[in-house]
Amino acid sequence: MHAGASGPDRLDEYEARFRRAGLPLFVAGRSAATDIFNRAAPLLGLVFMGQMLGALNLEWSLAANLAALAAGLGLLLAGFAALNRSRGRPAIAIPEDVGKLELLGFVLIPSLLPLIFGGQWRSAVVTALGNLVLLGLIHAVVGWGLFSILRWTGRRMLGQLRASLELFARAIPLLMIFSVVLFLTVEMWEVFSDLATAPFVGLVGLLVALGASFLVVRIPREVLQIEREAGTGAPPLDRGERFNVGLVMFVSQSLQVLTVSLAIGAFFAAVGLLVIDLEQTRAWTQGEPDVLVELTLFSNTAILSAELLRVAAAIAAFTGLYFAISMLTDDVYRREFLDELTTEMSSSFKTRAEYLALRAGNTP
């Protein structure tokens, strides 16, 4: 922190430090209108203008499409001007903040274009839902600081993986027996070779959701524990700040589970590539395998099939679920993880106390 900096400059430095640490909700007085969506205003404006293509219809002539494009642009600009006037701003002014009214216009106005020009109601619904998803992503990335959390966690990944590998070493005997038995089970290959893509993705998604729920279940209690140990003498966290600390914990543990799962999936894909040939795959899947890659290894022909990747991915997903449960139940791992995280958070909690004191002193 620069000793000679003025109050507002020092506040900006503190707030930048919170964002770098993946704790943007530690910034006091934040609002979605002035601190989240206004920072994404250029992107929203670009998407808003690009969606005037919703007025086009491939069945129309070039002249009709150009006319519809001009009319769509006029409708978008008229909607934008109406929003500005409702806020008491000039019709063509750039908004200083992006509030609920502007967000509602961003979702609804572009979705009207395919409905007005051609009655394409499905396209209108898809446009509205797509804009809602985009706003949700912006809120997660900018508002919750997901990129900052990923950077913060990535820098500490090696230290956290040490605790993960120690836990993995304790769990690996049962885990590997479970995984190898699954991998060499004919029924496993038959099921996943016949399973359509959508149900397969749904099954993997269900296992991921279960694993995530196991990681989430103890986070509120552990956030309070970190606050008691690292936040001594500092004002208590509010709900949003506790959520931010919990999100850091969740992302950190999720990356550990993901790393272990990918390693297990890659291991079984390599094992299958080495020991399961084309004839064996045919026998286990009761059909002709979908060969993606064919290699010559040690004078033998090895195949990488879609069926092998599916089985390896399924085992990786089961392993991730098992590992997430182990994280929840292994007291040694949780103590080491919390001790490391508490040490890291102590600096942020101390900075927060200084920041709030400075902010209070600069508030009239």
C-alpha cells in the first residue's frame, strides 16, 4: 500500500487487492448496476446491436431483409432511447449505470425482432433465454469474481494438491479396486456403448451435481470457522462476504476433484489403449466399435475408441464423486485444507479491517 496515497486512492488499492484475491464482495457499497453490469456495458451493447439480425428471414428477398434489418435497427434504437428518457437522460446518452430497467430491455427488446418480423416465436424465446444466460454469466464472472478466484486458486494449486494427493493415497486402495473392477466389467462396456449421448451426458452431470452438493454441505460451517480464526478483531462478515469466502473454498476443492478425476480418466484411457484391442472391444460391446485413432504400439495395433473414452469418462465421474465424499469425511484432509486456507485468508481479513476503518474515516 502506498503510504502517500490519498484516501480515495488507498480505497481503490484495497478494492483492487480484494478483487485479485478473488474476494470482490469484500468491496463495500457495491451494486449490480454500478459495479457489475456497467463494467460489461460494451459487451452488452455489442450483443444488443448484433441481435438486430433477428429481424432477418432467409426465405425473404435481399431487399426485404435489408428493409427488415433497417426496421429492426430502428426498433432497437427506439427502445434504447425510450429507456434513456424514462431515466431522465437524453435519448442518445450512454447510460452511467445498468439497472433493472436496462437489463429488462436488453432481454426483451431483441427478442421482439424475430417475433415481429416473421412470427418466429421459438427464435424469440431462444433470444430471451440466451440473454438471460449471458447476464447470469456476467454476474458470476464479474460480480463473484470467478476468474480472480480461479487465478488465486491456480497459484496455490500445487500446495493444495499435496493435501489432495495425501488423501488420494489413503483412499486409493479401495478406489482403484472399485475402478478396475468397473473397467473390466462387460456390462459396463455394453451399457455405455449403447447409451445415447444425451443420457450419457445427463448421467455424468448427475454425478458431478452430487459431488458438488457434497462439497457444499459443510462450507457454511467452515466459513464461520475461518472467520473466527482469521478475522479476529475485524467486523463480522455479512452474508455476501461469507458467500464469497465459501465460493473460494468451493472452487478450490472442485479444482482438486477435477484434477484427480481427469488423471483417473486419462489413466484408464491409456490402459484401454494398451491392453484392449479391437476384437476385445467388439466382444464387450456386442457391436462394431467407433474407432477414433489406430496406433501401432510394440508391434501390436492399439485402438482408441469412442466406447473406451465413454467408459473412462464414466469411471472418472464415479471417482470424482467418491473423492468428493472422501474430502467431506476425512478429518486429516479437512484440517490441513482449512489450516492452509485460514493462513491465506488472514491477510485478506486484516486488509478488510484496515479498508473498513479507512472507509469509515473518509465517509462524511
